[in-house]
Amino acid sequence: MNLPYDWSPLSRRAFLASQATGIGSIALASLLQTGASANEQPAAAPGKKAKSVICLFQHGGPSQMDLFDPKPELQKWHGKPYPGGNLEIHFDKQAGNVLGSPYKFNKHGQCGMDLCELLPHTGSIADDICLVRSMSTESVDHEAALRLIHSGKLMAGMPAWGSWVVYALGTENANLPAYVVLGDPGGLPVDGEKNWSSGWLPAVYQGTMFRAGPSPVFNLQPPEGTKLSAREKQLRLLETLNRQHLRKHPENTELAARISNFETAARMQTAVPDVLDLSQETAATREMYGLNRPESEEYGKRCLLARRLIERGVRFVQLFMSGQPWDTHSKNAESLKGLCARTDQPSAALVKDLKQRGLLEDTIVMWTGEFGRLPVSQGADGRDHNRHAFSLWIAGGGFKPGYVHGATDDFGYASVQDVVNVHDLHATLLHRLGLDHHRLTHPNDGREASLTDAEVTKAQINSKLLA
């Protein structure tokens, strides 16, 4: 058998890619429903592995020096010209003097982690999180930086890392999508659905969006008055017709994905209403997530729903925010206060809840944006984009708890110690999921492409972040 690419040894995925008959596409369409063993996929990490991911993504670029990375020098030089040399400034005509943080920092946990006073609930999980203060990225443009942190590439059309994860690991629940996106009722984030696109991976691996409101998944309910037995016959007939059509077009992965989604949707008719029913949770749990507070209720519901999805075997869940609310070009202090009131309690509650249910060691929870902010003001009280330094935190999944990694310079402008770039972050995340970022590949444009493309980016697993 002649293979179109140099696959050695011959894997199941290579076999599927090489076939011109319907069997390859049919198997592909059903891959996520049956689940794929990590041992059959490109895997490497020995020992216990994380099984799932929840990504709490903060569009816009949260200010690291105001939230996670205290800088006394900012306070000393507040209102004075920046003394540290040239800055890479996005909106250079609006650049001002050094802008000190308006908020105090307090120590939390046995580890003594310094966090902003706006994050008391995150402070309560300080001993459970790995705080990375030395992140760096490659662009100060929102869209490019978003593409990089989601897909490992600056250009559009690449697969999101969530798609890579479900491509490799499949799902543990055939009644729910493997990759779920929990949308903001205010609308889509910047760059929209590109944030969870499967790119040139088969379309079956893209994120499935659950919208806010009474109908999270459109057209999920059967027509009124339809008997269950009649509905089952309709679905069986539809499946037969779909499979016949697919056999005539085996090369069409979009068609295979559509058919697979139809079949998943049929099973979701009973699974989704159950997972969305938050009345099953105790009053104490709902209060822990902040559902009793108007400022945190909406985000808290989505964090609680993320836990319920992971609990039921969903592999990858992402929460997004409408637009890019952390993009504090003006009213930085006021904006941060409102955003932390919205997200701090639910984010921390998610980690606590997973931990008390014995799920945290198997689940990676990551809180991050696409880049950071500058140490000088933009206008009167804003901060411009900064690609040279930002902070994020990770809990569970084998990451080192109660640990602060890396450091920035005295003004928080650039990461200078134990720097972690986005490619290294991706390699480390995949490693904790039992996946070798060198071997997790898929053919594209005549080559074996991957999330990190390590031969170009030199991406490496950062063992210091791991327990």
C-alpha cells in the first residue's frame, strides 16, 4: 500500500489518511464518539496524566503588574518619565509617564503568594495554583497574539490547541461534544469562532459552542408532538442516507464532521438538558460560585457548567468573554475592579470544587489572556499592549501548586528570569496530557505539521512548572 506521507510505523491515523474509500471517513466521523486511547495516539509522558482541560480565557490582555506581579518601583516612579530605556509602544503618541498600580498586594496561602487585593478568592487557592510571571509572546496585535496562544501560529487558519487535544485523545462521553465552548451572553470574543477552529484538522475536532440563554444548542429539541419511537426511526433512516452520501464523497471531512455532529446532536437531546440543569447543585455550591451575586452570577454559571461538563467526560472546555474586556487602554483601575468582581470568585470556586470532588488532579485549569500591559500610562489612566511580559496561572493536572515561576524586570515590562514563551507553554500542557508535542502531527501542505512545530520554534517542556 502506498502512503502519501512518510508515516512510520503505520498508525491507525495514517491508515485513515491513506484510504480513498468510504471506510476512512466513516471511521473518522465516529472517532470522537468511541474515544481514542492515548496509547494509540502520539503519546509520551509516563505515569499519571491529566485527562481534561478547562481554559478560562481573558480576552484583551490582563494587566500583570496590577494583578499578579507587584512592582514597588512603579510606585516610586509613578508620574515620572520611564527610566528604563526604550519601550515597544503600540499607540506611541498616547504614551505617558510611569503608572503605578492603584491597588495593594497581599500575601496568600502557606506559599506566601503576592496577589492584588482585587483577587481575594484567587488568593484563597494560592496553594493550589502555579503562577507564571514570566510569560512572553510574539505580537502586540490582538488577533495575532490570540492566534498564537490558541493555535501556536501567528497566521490565521490553524487548528486551536483544544482541537489538537481532542484529535489525539477523543472523548469519554459519546453523548456530548469532546470540545465545548461556553459563550458569553454579550456576544463573541474578538476573532470570533477562529478562537476554537479546527483549522485544517478534520472539522469534527472543532469546538462546539454552547450559547447563553434558554437554547444553548440550536435545534436540539425534537418537534412538538413527535413520539419517541417515530423519532428513533427518523434518525435511523437519516443515518442510513447520510452514510450512503458519505461513501460517495469520502474525501469531504466537512461532510463527515456534519454527519458526526448530527449523530451527536441526537444523543445530546437527553444529555444536554441534564448537564445544564444547575438546580441539581446544592445552594452552598451555587453560592460558592457567586450565583447569588449579580456581578459574578453569569460567569459563575459558566464556571459551574464547565465543572459539570468535565465531570461527564467532556475533554476540553473553554470560557470566553465578549469582545476584549481586559483591553484597558483607558480607565484601567476602574475596569480591573469590575472585571475581578465578575471573574475572581467563580474562577477560584471552580478550582475548589474540582479539588473537593477529586477531579483537580486529572483536570488542567488555566487562566490567561493573550499578552500583558505596559508600565507607563496611555492617556490619563490606561495601559497599552505589551508582548514582553504577562502572567497566567494553572491549577491541577500535575502542575506545581503554590509555586511562583519566573520574574520580570523592576517595572514589569519584560520577562527576565525563567522566561516561558507560548510554544514552551503548549509543549508543557500537551506533556501533562500524555502527549509528545513532537509526535502529535497531522499532514498539511506536504509536511507533518504540529501545534508547536518544535523544529522551528525550539519548543521545550518546562519541567519547573510540573509537580
